[in-house]
Amino acid sequence: IIWIYVGIINPSFDFRHWRSLLFFLLSPLAETHHTPTMPFKRYVEIGRVALVNYGEDYGKLVVIVDVIDQNRALVDAPDMVRSQINFKRLSLTDIKIDIKRVPRKKELMEAMKAADVQKKWEDSSWGRKLLVKQRRASLNDFDRFKLMLAKIKRAGLVRQELAKLKKSAS
């Protein structure tokens, strides 16, 4: 009915779009379809925990306590002085704490402790990757040598077990 109606009003109408629409409306998926959830969840907001990308505070976890303008935020952390920082220097994390705008240092520290920010960060895959990166960077030459030997030994054991499995399978 829609095709005929649209064809009468506008004969040059492209019916390919209507076929997909009609297929969707008549399919059983149409009844279960729901609006998609928003994929982006990290907003610049008061209480959002962020990681400093570069600069003198590189690698520190900070909390946004106020938004100054579209380019800068006022950030604070227990081990640093409250300062303004450009958003380009921040990477927003999924962690958010419940604080009011521009809290006292004591209130911020209590909120961070209550939200267990440090543990959440260390348990996240992002935090673990950064920890591994720091450990690797701190290795000296002898440690790298020992690591290489351990990898060779592990690969040998895996190869032996694989050979046993192949032999028993055939």
C-alpha cells in the first residue's frame, strides 16, 4: 500500500529504501527492537577521574573539580596542588566519584577513599597495562636477559607438551 501510494505521488521514488523498511517492520525483530544505548560514556563532568597524558604530572590520576572553559578544567588529587589543566592533556577514565563543585581537599580525599579510586584503577585493564609498561621500563640489562631466558624456557615446555599431545593423538 505504501509503495503504491508513494509511486502515485512521486513516480521517481527509489523503492529500495522502502523494501528494507518494510522488511524491518514485518520481521519479528521489530517487536524486540529498542533504541540503542549511547556508546560514549566518558563525559567531562565534576568528579570524573582522569589520567594526565603528558607534562610534569604525567601518569597521575586527577579528579576534575571544576570546568573553567571549553579547553581547561580545574583538577585536583591528594598528592598535587589544585591546578588548571588543558583537556588535551587529560584522558578521561570510566571512574567517577560523587563530589560537589570545587570541594575542599579533605572532602576530595574522603570521596576518593570511599569510591576506592586507586583500587578500581589498578584493577582496570588500562591501569594494569600502564603498570606493566612502567615495570618493563624499569628493567635493567640483566633483568631483560633473565626475562629472555624465562621466555625461552617456557616456549620449550609448551613445545614439549604439544609434541606429547600430538604423539598421543596419532
